[in-house]
Amino acid sequence: MSFSEEVLDYVKGGYSVIPISPKGKEPLVLWKEFQTRRPEEEEIKNWWKKWPDANVGIVTGSISGVVVIDCDSEEAVNRFVEDYPEAGDTLQVKTGKGRHFYFRSEPGIRNDVGSLLGSGIDIRGEGGFVVAPPSVHENGTVYQWLNNYRPVPLPAKLKEILVNQSKDGKPSNGGLAQPIGEKIPEHQRNTTLTSLAGSMRFRGTGEEAILAALLVENSQKCDPPLEKGEVEGIARSVAQYEPGQVPVNSFPHYREQTVRNELKILTWGEFLSTTPEEREYTIDGILPVSGLAVLLGRGKQGKSTLAIQACRAIATGQDFLERQTKKKRIVYVNYEMAEDYLHTLLGAGDSPEEAFIVNRPEPKLSLETIERIMAKVEDGPGVMVIDSFRGAFKLAGDAENSAGGAGVILRQLQELAVGKGWLILLIHHSNKGGKEGTDSVSGTSDWIAAPDVLWTWSRPKPENSGTLFIEGRIPPVEPMAVRLTLEECSYVGTVKEDQEQIDKEEILAALTDEGQTTKEIAEATGKASGTVGTRLKTLYELGLIERVGRGKKGKAFKYLLIHSAQDSPLSAETNFGELNQMQEGDQRQATRH
């Protein structure tokens, strides 16, 4: 029997099913609709044709007629069975680390993570799902049915707890999964309140109740309290999640099961004896394989052009800035450019078959729409560019600078990207100051904390090379000098190398037949005498200029062009290394004669 046939048997038995990531727990489809309808046979066959190694999930609640108690360890299993001996008579599944107990559902029972039945014992009801046999756990264990019993009714004591918790849509403790300490320091206010709001929303608490609880915590425990508008922004943003779908403890982007992983403490020596996993990149060394990235820069300096050039390289698997790329499908979500200008940018180069455009899919971009777009792109995770953050999410007032506004969206996008295995690249603006790199970001500090990588682009003069700073959770990268046009994006060298070449060109252009001193050349070019002296030494050693005089006090060297250098002035493409090799070859030839 094939996997899809086993899944079809579940549907015939009254269960609603969905495909889950291989050896994982992430849905591969938008599964909200399958909380109210069971998939058709053709849908199931198509899913497992597309993802033959996918795990299978059973949607819990009234659609499947079951509520499942998830014990994540043998210790949790023993505690649960001791409290509810009737659990031994119901349908059970051996999971990767513990056991699932299937009971008949009762109206309104929602999900809960460890707060009602104790640590390590979760509840999956309306709006939830569980991984089912013959799926494979991330540790390699195959999920197995332990018996062929039918789900029995909930034990009376357990039913009372679960039904009372869910009858008004709120958890019995008001939704506060974990108590907050006496004082919340300034640097933890947003993260703590956002995590609290996520815990409440997960259990079905509405925006009004979330806000009321946050305001109390803010006034009593935040030191100093946040502005009311910022707290309202946190409540409003988190309330956009469906109950049961907010990852508890997910801020910045760690899931509940990760928080509860077995604690491992190693000595430095033990750690160094392990072999770290090799990093994967979309663009080698400068853009991760998945997660959140930001391309930052001033207006009208070519951010969108740079992003499109990178997308074109990724979609075709060609090198970008002399670095290898991992070929992926590209989706460019445009909220920034007029349609005619977008035509100009895209039409200036090749149009890869694996590159797609979505032009303003809705007035204000939502996470649900982002997921729908991802679901329509076949053949695995890809890269989504959102141009621009401000245009797409339309934050009002000061929300762009707020952890409760922009900060929450950034964390949600990071969570979504990591969960789906996608790379999301946001295009954002920098402030009007003269700072560089992450110091130039405009808005909340979450713009620095949330992304895995931050690209900062600067090109004040279109005719000159631009500078690309790359910072984040990757090995250090020297700032890059990049020549960018609609048709070309090429690596010139490091910024230091590029500046050296510009200096040399300007010095050569300033030289006269009569010859000039270092001081005179510095005055003519506007450069520091020390810089001019260093560049003149290099040009002289390359044989591109002549030096006359003694070089002593009062009789400084004068520099002038060699005739051949005058005939062939140094261009932006000159390779000094090649010139040097040619001259060395000429010298060797002269020596032989």
C-alpha cells in the first residue's frame, strides 16, 4: 500500500488530513479550509505526487471528531496515565519521543501548550493538528499505532478541565501561559509583551482581552512603561493570527518545541570536537539559504535594480558579484514601482522562466497572502522579494519605528520564512544621515535584530560604482564596490581597491608634462598628501610615471607622465596586476638580450 493510499484510508475513516514537511511538523499547504472540510481523493493524490516524502497530519477538532493529548516524553506519558487511567483504553500512537492519546472531541476544545495539564502535555483540538503514522520524526523514529482501539470519550475529570477552559474562548488563567517577573527591564519590554500576547492568542484570547492584559503588565512591570499606542500595536498585530496558530515563545523566531529541547551543556573542548553543519547560501557567503534579509538604501540610488539583478542571477543559477548562487524560483512582489518603470527594469535583461512577478496583490499585504503566493510556487522553497516594506505593509503614524508595529511584522516574516524554508528579501529605506551599514537603518532596532542578513546599498552618483555593505549572522564580508546599471551588475573589487584605482586615475589625469610635486598634485586633486604619496609610489613602481629630482628637502621629487602612459591613459578597467606582469616580462626579455 502506498503512502497516499494509507492517507486516503484516514479520510474514509472520517479524518481530515494535510501534508506535512518530511521529517517535520510544518504544513505544506494552507490548511485552514481543511478544518471545515476533508480533502478530496484527487487533492491527496496530487499532494503526495508533488511531495512523495511528506509526513501526514490529522486535523483535530470537530472535522475529524477527535481531540488529541500529546505527551512529549515517557515521563509525561506516565504522569498523564496516572492522572487519567482511562487513557489506556483509547487509541494511541507512538511518536518520536512520547505518545498521542486520541479521544472523542467535544465542542469548543481548543489547543493548549503545557499550561492546563502540565509541562510536556499539550492539547490539540479545534484549529490544531497532529502528525500521524506512518510519518517519520526528525530523529528518524517512525510514528506507529500502538493499538486498533476506537477513540473513547474524554475522562470526566479531563473533560471538565478542557471544556471549562474553552467554553468562553479563553483559557482558565486568562491566557497567561507563564507568569512574568516583578520588573521588565527597558530592553526586554517589547519582546516580553509580544511573547505574552502570542501565548494568549494561541489559546483563543481576543484582541480586546490581550490589550487589557498587556496594559496591566505594562503599567505595573515595565520599567519604564511603553507608550499606550505601542502596546496597542502589539495587541493588534498578534491578534491577526488565527487561534491555535501563533507559535508560543516564537519571538524572535524559536518555536515551542525548540524551547523545550533537552538541555545540552558542553565544555569548550567538547564543543570544538564536534563538526559544525556546513552553512548553505542562496548567494555564497552573502545571502542565506532561508530566513529574512533586508536590502537597505536611500531613494533613487538603485535598490530595486540591484535586487532585480540578484534575482535574475538566482533564477538562472549564474554567479552574482563573482559568487556562486543556488538556483531557485523567484517571486518579486511589487508595491514600489509604477508598471511602466517595472517593465523597463525587467526588460533590460533576460526574463528567466523561474522568475515571477506579483504586482500589488492587495491594498495591504498580509501574511496569509504571502503564504498563498508561496503555495503557488512549485518545486520547493524559493526567494520572495517584497519591494518595498513601507509600500506593502502601509504602517500608519510612527508604527514603522515601533517594535509593536514594524517589529512584530519583521518577526512574523522571519518566523514564516524559516518555517517554510524560503528566503524573504525586504527592500527598505535608510535614514537621511551620512552613516553607513546598519547605522543607517531607519526605524525600530528590530530592523537590525530580526534579519539574518542586512545589505546596505549606497550610490550617490549613478556614474560611479556603488558600495554594498553586508552585515548579519554570517562571516564578515569586506564592503564591495559594485558597478550597477539596468543591464549590468558587476563586482569591481573591495571598496578599498576601488578607491585606490579611482585615486590613481585622478592623479594620472592631473599630471602635466612639466612635472609636479606631491604637494602640488594633492592640491590639484583635493586629496591628502599622504594618500597621493602612496599612490605615486605605486604608479612609479608600475612604470606608468617618471620621477625626476633628488627628493631631498627643498628639492622634492617631481612626477610626470611617461609618453606611453600619455598615449594610453589608465581607464576604469585597467588591471594594474596585468600591467606589472607585462613590464616584468619586458625586463626579463631585455635581460636575456
